[in-house]
Amino acid sequence: MLEFEVKDMMCDHCVSSITKALRKVDATSQVEFDMLARRVRVAGALDAQSAGLAIKAAGYSPVVVQSG
């Protein structure tokens, strides 16, 4: 499981945008959000770099908290 801190994630629109971006590069990825902690957890075939780039492409600033 990968985990990112995304401090600029604020609302349900952010959740939707990040989910769409991640699923665009891995349609089978499972994505979980903790809005209070501003964390995104991703399980699937993506590595930390690919997932991070997808989140950045959606307009956010991810920081890897856990990879693997």
C-alpha cells in the first residue's frame, strides 16, 4: 500500500479528481482517503513515483509517507 500526504486536498471535489487521475493510470487501483489527516492510500499496480505523478497531474502536491 502506498500512502501520500496531500495538504492541498480540501473537499470531495479533490477526492474525485485524485481518484480519477489514479484510475486513469491504473483502472484497478483501490483508493482510500482520510480527509482529516489529508492522506491518500493507494493499493494496486502503481509504484510510488507513478501514483505521485498522477496526483500531481490532477493539480495536487503529494508527499510520500509510505511506499510498499
